[in-house]
Amino acid sequence: VPQGSVSTLTRMLVPTDFSEHSADALRLALTLARARGLSQLTSVHVRFDSSLSTYPEHSAEFAIAEADDFHHFLEGIDVRGVHVDAVFEDSAQPTLAILRVAERIVMNTRGRSAAAAVLLGSVTSEVMAASHLPVLAVKHYGRQMSMRDVLLSSQFWGRGDVKTS
């Protein structure tokens, strides 16, 4: 927020992949929402879909599964006083899907250092770079992946889509 300007928060969007990292981000978003007197926030889940076309029955099956996953995800989170709306998107580009839905974003991160995020790529860092709206990235409590961890990680060496820009 630029110095001297009024900080306002009227809507919040929390991207989720149903992980514990996302649960941390949602818990923080709920705390912020209650502190700001907001009665609702929106959570978006983007299912990666690289196909150019889908058929309605296929999409309906995924919609039911995503709704079930979302309700299960919320079971361990205290939403007291705040209604959480769910939005489900299918996209080959999760960053763009999130930006399409976003007005205000509270987003989770996997706790990578800046250098590690550059090596591995991250939807969080891509959204932060592409968004003209305020973005708050939430580091999963107690988690950090150092550059050494990245270089030694078998996940890193097995990926063919590593982003270096």
C-alpha cells in the first residue's frame, strides 16, 4: 500500500490446492476477514487441464469431486463467522485462471527462498509478478526450502518444465 494511502480490504480470494499450505493461508485469510469485519471470502481451486476441449459429463464428475474435496478441506478449519464461497476453475494456466477470478488475493506459498522459486517456478510468484492487484503471500509456518535443498531434491531433477526466468 503506497505511503499515505488508505488501506482497504473489501473482498478476499484465497487460491487453494487443498494442501496444508493452503489451509494455513485460508486460516490467515479468515483471521484478516474477521479483523476487517468481512462476512465472506472466496476460495478458488484451479484444476490443471491441458485438454483443448472437454465433454460435459467429464466436467460434471470433476465438479462433484472438487466440491467434496473442498468440504473435506474445510472440516479442519475454523471458519467461525465467515462464509467461504468456493469457485472451481479448469485451466492449463493456473496463474491466469486465478487472476481472472481475483480482485484481492491472499495466497499461500510453499516456503521457497526467492532463488529456489526462480529455479522451481511457482504459481504464487507468477501471480505476484502478473497481478496489478495487491497480493499477500503466506509462507507455510516453519517450512523453508533452501537453494541447497532445491539442488539436492529429486523432484527438481525429475521435472522437465523447470522455469528459469
